[in-house]
Amino acid sequence: LKQRRRRCSTISVGNGEMLRLAKRSTVISSRFPCIVRPLTSMNQQTSTTKRMHADVLIVGTGPVGCTFAHELHRLSQKKNKNLKILMIDAGAQLSPRPGEHLKNAFVYQRDYNAFTGLISSHLVDLSIPTDDSPVITLDPSAFSIDLTKKKYKGFVRNNQNPEQNPFKNVDGAAAAYNVGGMAVHWTCAIPRQNPAVEQSNLINQREWNKLYDKAEKLLKLDKNGEVFKDSIRNMLVTHEIKQRFPRRKVRELPLAVQKNEGDPTQVIWSGSDTVLGDTLCRIAEENQIQGQTNEAFRILPQHLCTDLVFDLNDNSKIAFARCRDLAKSKDSPEGEVHIMADDFVIAAGAVLTPQLLWNSKIRPDALGRHLCEQPKTFCQIVLKEKFIKELRNRRYTELTSDMENAIYKHEQEHPKDPIPIPFTDKAPQVNMPVTEENPWHCQIHRDAFKYGAVPENVDDRIIVDLRWFGLIEPRFENRVKFEDSLSDIHGLPQPTFEFELTPKDALHAHRMMSDMVDAAVVLGGFLPGSEPRFMNIGSSLHITGTVRMGPESDVDGRTSVVNTYGKVRKTSNLWLGGNGVIDKGTACNPTLTSVALAIRSSRRIMKEKDISASGVENDD
């Protein structure tokens, strides 16, 4: 290794910065056994390659990436420092304000069905197995693959994956390629993990509570349930579920949402822009107009990070990220961008983050392993007729005078409407949280998902969705691996899943289904076509564990990829964030926990920069 390092030449790169570039193409990594890391070669660092510089590069613009940006900017400003923060995303920016929730548009607040199609259009399936069943209606003269000859296993374009075993697939797994990530269309549910069932014991409870407090402020939790307290349907559903489950906690679903002061019939759903805050959003919007002139904070849409390149003189330090400007040809020199930074944060999701590490030849044993995803049950019900009659006759004691007035006004203005619920009544948002006795997260609500659109001839004021999310235990065998011989839609190694439930997991899922059905029949009859069923694994979009955190003793990355601050093992400036960092199975929505962990990681980054030594306990 020393002899190879001596055979280096020194060249000038941009702004007089000196990089030592090897003439040979590879060295053997001492960081993780049996890893061959590609080095920067002379022809890769051509004079036409575009170079950019930042103090911190953040890959991924979802709520977790935006948490890093917000916190790093805030802490640096607090100490009168001016960090240069650069964010990149492989997708386009969909709104002038970066990462805004698209459901805030008037038409989607009035029609959830319309939003269902939008969600589907923004999700890209990650691993599509070959369907080898015969197409008997195909014209015999048309092209088809002869699978009997075994030369080709199937199609390989756009994440079609002939190596994927369909029985072990996480077939609902998908990615959102756009600025803001999933948060441009998410449900905004942000419950805290149950400390006894879901929460990691690697961080003490006192610190967890403080991190959650801060994360809830960033996401703008409707802490006191003010937004939906005037909802007639919310009152009705809460009343009936409490009657059926008197010993269980029934509450409003914790949501990242605010009142719309301009129109009380609408709400403002939190997006990634909410986490960024007004200051960074304003800088980003000005940069769109003025051409990225303010280096304090920049967002580059349609820029794909393909791999991370190590410093030849420091085997633990990332020197730069190799990226592609997707608006330009990948064969064009102008299409490649090298971004130098002091620190690199990868927050690209629980599948694309380990994919980037794999492609960078950072391959600890735990990478992609311990994959957890929630078994999920779903159904839709039509409210019982007697509930509608009781509303019409004002028999619910929980009806406030404002609710009664709203019903009366609606009946007067719409005498031909058979339903006494105002058209603008907000949807129910009810939750039964995870407990040790019932280790599943229950959502009784009405919202838009990739599935669950209501037939056009059905009035969705009388429809309620029930979604139960289950818990599984992490197992080393459950994983996502990456096929170097196959490429995904962006030319990176194709993800392939190997996932199975244990008998214990299956038993929990069966009990969960029974519990959901019990709640459903209390509220009404099943909507034809939406009877109780298990959804495909991955449709929750809550994969965890693939780059999970672990104790300091796991220095070689055998059972974890990062420490509890999100730093990758045996690196000095590479940090990870997102659901993949969570080390235990979780039944509740993991976003709040991931944001909390990103806050912790951000403070650690700043502490190591010696800009702020503020701890979690005394930093606001």
C-alpha cells in the first residue's frame, strides 16, 4: 500500500486546491475487510469536470435531510459562523417553495381521490420481479422471451429485476425522486415510539424526550388537537371507538398540521419546507431566480450522487462526492459534478442510502441487513345508518354548539342532501397507539394513499379508512442487497430484497387483523372492494434498519453501520440519517424518530467542528 501511494502525482485542481491522484486504479481498504475501493484516476479528474465546494453536502431533501440543513444552519448562526450547506436530490423540484406538501392545494383538500393518483405518480417501485406466466392472448408473431433457454431471465429496464424472488420481495417498496421526498405527499402522522416496545435503548429516555420535543416543533405537531376538534366525523368515530375499547387509549392521531387562518375549512399539512423553515426556504427561492449566488444554502434538483470518493492520504475521510447532472448526458463531461465538502450527510431513504454506500465500496457486514417493514392491514367501512340518524337528531352529547349550528346550516342550504354532515367537515383522524398488549399502531381516519380511492358514486363523507401497522423483530437474514450486474433506473446497482416473516411475526399479524376487524364492525359495513386484507409488504413505506445504529463496541460494523450519532464506522466525515438508522422494529410511523435522530447527529457534527458544544439538554 505504501509503495502504491508513493507512485502518485500531484496536480492542481480548481482554486489551487491540491489532490493527490493515484496512477493505479485501486487499493485494498483497511477499513472493512475484503473491500476494493476505486480511486480517483487522472482521466476521472479532467479539466472539464465541474467542481463545487461546500462545508456540508446533504444528499436527499426529505424531512430528515432538511432537519440536518435546518439544525446545522441554526447552530452555525448561533455562533456567528457561516456554514455553506449544499443539498442535492435526484428528482425535480415540484413547487416554488422547496418540498411543500402538495395536498395543501384546494382541490386535494376537497377531493382525496384526486390526490391518490398523484401519490402513485410520484412513487417508483424499487424491485419488480419477472412475471414468467404465459401471455396466452399475445399475437404469436410478437416478441417474447423464451425463458426455457435460460439465457435471459426477464426484462431488466426500469427496476425490472429477474434476480428478485417474488416470494421474498418487499414489493411495495418505492422511492420518491423529487425535492422534498415523501413529505410532499405523506400522511403527516408523527407519533412517538413506545419506550417499552419500539424505542432504542441506545439513547436514554430523558434524551429521547428532549429530542422528540424538538422534532415535534420542527414538524409543527398539532399538539393539542386544535386542528380537527371541530370535525363532526372525528367526534363520531372517537365516541364509537371509545365505547368499544374503554380500556385502550383513544386519541387524535398525532399530525404535523396547522390551521389555515385564511380558511378554517382547510388545513396546512407540513412538508419538508416546514422543517427547513422560512429563512432557508427564502434563500433557496432567491437562488432559483438569481442562479445559486447565495452559498449559505443551495438546493440542486436533478443531481444524482453516484458514489463517494475517499481521500488518498486519509483512509477515513471522504474527499468528494461524484454526482451527475441528470439534465445533461451522462457521457458528457459537463454532466459529471464533483462536490468537495468537509462533511457528507446521506439521507436518501432506507434503500437508496445503502445503495450509495455499496456503490462507493463501503460494505460493512450490516449494510442492508436487519431490514424491518410493517405488516399492514387495511379496510374501508361505510358508517352505520343509525350514526347518521343520531347526528340528524343531535343525540351525541359530544356535539358542540358550533357543530350543531354547522349541521343546521348545511341542512338548510342543502335540503336534498341525505347526509347531515357539511361538505367542508374535516376528515376523522383517530389513533390507538402501540402498547405492550397490542403491539400495533392503529389509524382510523380518511386520507389519500397510493391505494384506497373511493368509487366516484360513493360520498366519502360516510367512508372511514382503517389501517393497522404491525411490528416485527430485526433479523440479519432480512435484507436488501445490490446487484452489480443489473442497474436500476439511474444506472446504480439494482436493489434486490430477501425478506420473510417469522412464525412469531405472522402470529402478531394475525392478531392485528382480528383487532382491526373488531374496530371496523363497530363503525359500519365494509365498502365492497375494500374488505379487510393484508397489504403488500413495503406499502407502508416505513422500511427501517438497513443502515442501523449500534453501540460503540461494534467498531467493525458487524451488527450496525453507524454509531448512535449517525457516523459511519471508521470514517471521520460521513454521516447517515433516515429511517434506515433506526435499530429496532417499529409499528408506528418512523418519521418523527428519524427527525429526532437527525437533530442529535447535527449537534454532534457541529460539536466535532468545534463550532458549538451545546448538548441536547441545554440547546433549544
